[in-house]
Amino acid sequence: MGGVLPEPLSAVEQGVVEGFRAGAVVDLSGAEDRDVRAEVLRGLLLGGLAGEPSRLARLRLTGARINGPLDLDHSQVDTSVTLQNCVFTDRIRCYGASLRHLDLQGCRFPGIVASYAVFAGTLNLRDSHSSATVHLIGARIDGSLILNRAQLSDRELALSGTRLHVGVDILAQGGFVCHGELRLNDAEIGGALRWEGATLLNPGGKALFAPDLKVGAVANLCDGFTVQGAVRMSYAQIRSRLCFDGASLAGDAQPLIDLRHLETRELTMLTTGPVDGDVDLRNARLGVLRDDPATWPRRLRLTGASYEILSGRHLGVGRLPWLRRDPDGYQPQPYEQLAAVYRRAGHEPDARAVALANQRHRRGTLGVLGRLWGHAQDLLIGYGYRPRRAVVALALLATVGTVAFALHPPVAKVPAEAPGFNPFVYTTDLLMPLIDFGQEQAFHPRPPLTWLAYALILSGWILATTVAAAATRLLRRD
């Protein structure tokens, strides 16, 4: 539908019309009269000029006060629009519209409704101030969305970008401030999120709501990035890196950082201090995980998370407290994952230490008999990860038995048929339940060494069963 210029036009509005025809900048910043009706701009943009407009025609207006609603809903605007440092009295509307380049740098307005709009170029909101929601639901921006130093404010929802498609980048650097929720769920960004130094404020709720977000390059939420409120990025796919280096993360909602099922080549969590809340990484798929004990969150869920490399200084068993921060209690998979990473990196002793810690943590979830059996396995052979303990225990028991039975030899059952007594072989016969040298069957221990013989037999069975169980576990897992 074409546009119609209202009559009569004021002198200022006539100047805007002439500037539009020539493609010239009309600067009203220092003018006494800065008022321009929104319907005049609408008429110009929708072909309201008499005759064939010049090929130079475009709207370039600075410092105006634009009165009334600028309504471009479902319209096609074939020229670029530059409205800088202007003040709008009403919400800007371009729902379902098709535009080229829209530049609102430094403008003040009570919100934008641009859902399902198509921008062939860039949507520039640099240095702008919005006192109500910026609606970009289902919009498509073939260039970039620029929010550098912008201030968006709405108590509930400051920017609504569900299913937003941006061809290049979303830039929100250099002091961008968002009061209220910033929503980018199911959005797709062809380039990067460059949000260094941005501030998102929604302490009691979600500051960033971006599940199922897709980013074609890096997502830099770092270098002074500040959040007061929850960050929700579950099921997000970040092609290159999700970075929280130098970020400050706080808020009351839990989990504070939701990264469940995140997929990215690198996740860096070198925040300015420990995250005072829950960080949920369950089922995340990471290439490199970069963190530091000084910034570990208070609570951390890692069940199902996988990572190929732990970057930074090697912590060895110093990373075990990291696994103990799950508020849901013992989970075996995080231990197995860490042990596997250590093993691939060639840190086999640390891998065994983590596997042993896994069994010790698991023991606390068992019943009384299970805990007793676990203590026995731990004491004797360290659940199979300390095999030298079995050798030491066996050597100690063999020494005690050999000395005791050498000093107090047992009595032959049938003296005429008994072989020559050997205290070491006799003790070995008692200790090894599956080996028979004939000594145990030929001799009876004398009291009080009868109880020593029983203890050696019992110890032998415990050692054999424990070693068999540990060997089965190692073959199955390692």
C-alpha cells in the first residue's frame, strides 16, 4: 500500500521532504523546531512523493522529535532509513515489513515491534535507548544486529528474539545494558555473539534466555560481561567457543548457569570469581574445557558431560573436589569421564586415583554389608587400583603363618602317610583356596593356632574374591 503525505506540511517537514528527495542529511539537532510527524516519514518511505522519486532518495534525519506512531506494518520500504539521535513519542512498528538498512543510532523510543520483519542489511541500534520491549520474534536480519552501548529496559522482557535469524553478528559491546530478560531461544546467528563488556540485569529471573541457540562462530560473553540473573543456554550449539573469561555471574534463580546439552568446541569458565550458584553441564558435549579451581562454582552438575581436553595446569587428584560439587550426590559418570581424559593424556597414575575415588564415593551409597565389603576391598587392594597392597598383605600373612607354625608345628592326621612338614608350604596351602600342596589336608593345627589357621583361610578367600572382583571391574571399564 502506497503512502500519502499529510497536508499541510510545516517548514521543518518540508525540509525533510526535500532532503529525502536529494538523499541529503537533514540535521535538526540545534533547531528551535525539531518536530516531525511520524505520518510524514511513513508517507515518504511508502512512496508518497508526487511524481517519480529520485534514485538518490533516502531518509537521513538527525536530531528530530518524531510525533505519533511510525507504522510500517506489512510494508515494503525500498530505500535505506537513517534516523539518528531522534526521539520517538510512540513505539516504532514494522511488523512483517520488508526493509533494507534501518539505522536508529542514538535514538530514544518506547519499544519496537519488528517481529517477522525482513532486513536486507543491518539493524543498527547503537547508543539507542528503549523504554519498552524490542520485539524481533521470527525476524530476519541479513546483516548484523548492532546493540553497542544501547540501553534496553523493560521490567519483564527487554528484547524478544525468539526464532530470530541474523546473517552475520549480534554486537553488544562497549557498555550495552539490558534491564529485563533478553530472549534468544531458537535463534540462529550466522556469525558471532560479541558481547564483551555488556551488562544484563534481571536479578530475580532469567537475564539471558537462549535455549536451542545456534551460533556460527564464537559466543564471547567475556571481558567485563556482567550478569545479574540466570543464564539459560541449554541445547545451544556454538560452533567455535563459548567464553565466560573475565565475566561476572550472579543472581538468585537456580540453576544460575544452565548449559545442559551444550555443544561447542571450547568452553572457558575463567570468571572473575567463583559462581555463587548452580552451574548445570549435564550431557554437554565439549571439545576443550578450560577452568580454574579459583573460579569453580559452588554447585556443579556434570552427569553425562563429555570433554576431550582439560586445558590449563594439570591438577591431577586436585580436581577430585570438582566432582564432589554435585548437589544430587554421587554420580559415577563424571569420575569415569575424568579418568578417561587423564588416561588419554598419559596421566595413568592420576586416572587410577580418580577411579579409586569413584569407588570410595560410591561406597557411601551402599548398605552396611556393601560398605563393609567395600572397606575390605579398599584396605586389601585399593579396589584393584592398588595391587601392591595385595602383595604386601599376602607376604605379611605368609610370614606370620610360617613363623607361627615353625614354632608350633601342627599334628599329622595320619603320621604314617603324612609328607614332610614345611611351615611355609603349609601356610601357603591355607592362604591359597584354589591351590592344594597336600599340607593342609595332612596336618591339624594345634590350639591356640587353630584360630590362626581359620584366619588365614578366611583371609585367603577374601583376597581371592577381592582380586577377582577388581580384575573383572578393570577389564570391563579400562
